Amino acid sequence: MTATTSEPLLTFEDAIATFDPVMGFEVHVELNTLTKMFCGCPTEFGAPPNTQVCPVCLGLPGALPVVNEKAVESAIRIGLALGCSIAEWSRFARKNYFYPDMPKDFQTSQYDEPIAVNGALAIVVPTEDGPRPVTVGIERAHMEEDTGKILHVGGATGRIHGADYSLIDYNRAGVPLIEIVTKPIEVEPALAPAVARAYVTELRELIVALGVSDAHMHQGSMRVDANVSLKPRGRVELGTRTETKNVNSIRSVERAVRFEIQRQAAVLQAGETIIQETRHFHESDGSTTSGRIKEEAEDYRYFPEPDLTPIVPESAWIERLRATLPEPPLKRRARIREEWGISEHEMQSLINAGALELVQQTVALGADSADARKWWTGEIARISNERGLDVAALPITPQDVHRIIMLTIEGSLNDKLARQVIEGVLAGEGNPDEVVVSRDLAVVSDDGALLEAIDTALAQQPDVAEKIRGGKVQAAGAIVGAVMQSTGGMADAARVRELILERVGDSLG
Amino acid sequence: MPALDRDDVAHLARLSRLQLSDAELDHFGEQLDVILSAVARVAEVAADDVPPTTHAVPVVNVTRPDVIVACLPREDVLAGAPAAEDDRFRVPRILDEEEQ
Ligand SMILES: [Zn+2]
């Protein structure tokens, strides 16, 4: 990978030849409750600024927070799905810091008494030698609230440095968040970036299966902070870590980890030390740059939140929630593999393309799984790669893809035209039917027009016509090609072949 | 109970973004000492059989259903803001810390 940064990098291969990376992830998931964590304000995304706020989430004097029961249930279900123990006694705490994204000047979070502790998530990591099972330890999952959105005004970059002042929308302040923290992850060094990606992918799938969040990384309803440290091979104690914040796609998680390994290795190799700091990830070139130094910022002076009561879940409640857990994604994938008759490798490429759910939804609409996989992992995945986006972030839906498949089965589109329809849908030209009409993309199904083109092609290539007559059916390919060319690709190749053989047969008869 | 030294007070002031002179640091340090020693006296009274608590009454699991309640009208919300612009709270520029 090339990255434009002023900081020196080792190649990934050189980095892992000397150092063992240790990773940790903090993933914030915005719950899809109707209301905020501690007040009845709606959580709907995209409302006009400061229209979803009240005395509680504005931190006005005398306002008293009350916990959203549904949010606690979601937290417990996430904990259970991650194999965690649910705390018999759990409390909220104030995390004090001085920053205007929280009007209270503290964030209500959980500190030493989180709702869920000590679990594990089984993942499968694609490697050159095939899929490798890895278990990622989960340290804890705790409840907290999201912060407001700050807009920096003035300066050239829209970033805080050089800004003249800042504007704040508190609609998001108080939206329920679950933070899921892993234990340190130490794997075969070469696999670290792939493990990072597989963990976030698996976790996201679990969250979506639980139905507790839409977990859209590009919209920020799932946000990943990636901790990376290196230690010289053979050393036991952990090195100094950096925390790369808000990595906003599954692909970026992998890139950010890889970059930090390369960067830190260069620093350590040069005999310098790693600074404990937050770093910012840049989508454009996959690099990270220094943010704030962590030391002081971590002095949050946590103390138990006096305005909220402890959460002491009864075991009957926990068991009731356990009964609502979905089939674990790993098991579900094994079942789907069987249903669709695909290999683990094919399943992995579906997951890597971020397309499993989309294919499933397309199949649920009535499409054949092979057709659905072909389009989502073919043309659509190709475009998403080109644009550096997750497939799910592209403006094309399972409904669109299902319709395109139906149109190809009906014979009114061939693959080439279907690709143009996809292009049109992605360009915002409407649904597939609208794109077919506006771009005039239906295949030439008029046999008369096709026969005319076939006759012309046969006349131009009499030697080929002769071969076909002589029984060399595969020679018809050259005529099919000529007809496809003369119709501008708007013919159904299978139908053209049929007509050629009929035509030559007729002339024989 | 060890007294707070000036560095502790300076650190707390920095976390609260307060700029204090040396004289003020000493002054507030003395005041904080008084508060801390008062709390320490309470701690002396609490024997081992008195568990620490953050609530006067033993109440747990007070929750509310996930039901939307009316918000404040935006005029009222922003009426309390020191400054507003584009329907948002306007704050002076924030230095030395990065955005979330
Ligand atoms: Zn509110």
C-alpha cells in the first residue's frame, strides 16, 4: 500500500518480521430505540438541528434522567449474544470532561460496573491456506450515551484547527450507545489486519441479527476505534498503543491496522518511542495522523451517577431475553451455505464484499441465490471497490437487483445491458424499469431484425457459414459476435445462436 | 489524610480549563483541604459494617418505557444559549482538542 504521509513506514512484511502486533477494538453501536438513553426525546437520524432535545439531554438544572428499559434490554441481549456474564449489579457513572459536545459537561457512561463482562466472539478469518477460526475475547459491553454533533466554522479545512468558532446540534446527545471492548488480540502477525476486518464484520452481523441497531458504519451508527501496539518478537509486556478513532468502514479498519503496524514499526526500528495518542484515519490514502495526546484527556474523574439507580437484572428477565437471541451468525452462515450449495470460500468472498445480507434479501424476494451472488459480488462489488465504499453504502437495493435479475430471466436484458442498468440506478436515474426506459436498454427481441443482422454476417463470412453447414456448430460463435456487435450489444446472445443454427439448418433443408 | 499539594490543584484547574494564579492555587488548595478533611471525618465514623453507598435509599431498576415524549420548542432551547447561529448553539473556538 502506498500512503502519502510525511511519516516513514516499513513495509508490512518487514514490520511483522520483527514485531508482534497486539490489537484491541472499542466499537460503539448506536441503538435503534425510539427514544434516548435517559429521556423521551426521539432518536431519529437527520432531524432539523436542536429539535430533539429536552431539559434532560440539555443538562438543564433540576432535570432528572431515567433509564430507557428497551436500551437496557438491548445491552443485555448484546452481552448474552457475545457470551458475556450479565452483571448482577451494574451502575452508571459520570465521565467528566471539558468539551461542548455534551451540555452537561459529562457523559453518562459505565465505569467499573458494566452491564456485561467477559465474553468471546468466534470469527472465521480468510487466509491463503483457507478459512481460519479465531476467538476474540470480549472484555466488556457497557451502556452510555452519544454526544452532540459539532460543526467547525471558518478555517480552510472544516476541522477544529484554524476554526473561528463552532456550532452544536444536540439532537444526537443522549442517544443510547453500547460500547463493546475486546481483550488484547494477539494472532499470527501476518493475519492481524484480516482479523481486524473479520472481527468487525462478524460483530456487525451479530448486531444486525439482534435487531438492536442498523449498524451503518457510513452513517456513524457503528463506529470503530482501533488500538494497535507492537512488541519486539519474544517480549511479553505490551508496547505503547495508539488509538485510531472513528474508522468508518469495514475496509478502513483493515487498512488502519495495517498502516499503524507499518508506521509504529518504522518508529521503533529507528530507536524512537511510540507516543500514546489518538490518531485520525484518512480514507483518501489509508494513513493515520496524530490527534491529541491521551495522557491528560484520560483524567475523566469517574464517579457513580447519583441521579440514576443501579441496574440489578433479575435472572428471569435475563432468561426471557436469552430466549429472544437469534441464530448465531456463524451457525447461520453454515446453514445458508448448505441451502445455497456454496463453499466456505464463496461464503467468505460474500462476507468480504459485505454482501451476505444483501444477497439474502435479494433471495428472499424470489431471486435464485446464484444470480443474486453473481450481481452483488460481481459488477456491484467491482463498483464499490472502485469508489472505495462498502457495497451496502451504494444506492442500489435488493429490490433493484431482484428486478434486474427478473428482467434478464424474461430475456429483456442481457448481462451487458444489465450492467448498464446497474450503472443507471447507481447514478440516481431511478429504479431498473425507469433506467431501461430512459436509456432505451431493452434487448432486440424482434426476430426479424436479428435475422437480418444474421444474414448480413453470414454473407460477410461465407467461410464460417460453410463450416457451420459442415457441422462445426461452435463456429457459430463468430457470427454471434458479429451480430452482437452490429446490434450494439442489445441482443440476447442465446437467441441469436438459436436463430443462426435455424437459419443455416433451413438453408441446408 | 494527605493534603493536596499545589500540583494537584493546578492539575484539577487545568482539567476544568481554569487559569489560576499561584496565590489562587494556594487559596483554593486550602479550601479543598477543609472539604477533604470534613469528608475524612465522615469516613472515620463509617465502620467496616457500613457499606459504601451512593444513594440514601436502596432503590434499583427505575426505568421508563421506550416511548417518545414531547421535546422543547427550538426557540426555547436556543433562548438559553449564550449565542446561536443556524439553529445551533454557537461556542467560541475550541483549541487543543480534536473533534469526536
Ligand atoms: Zn431529551
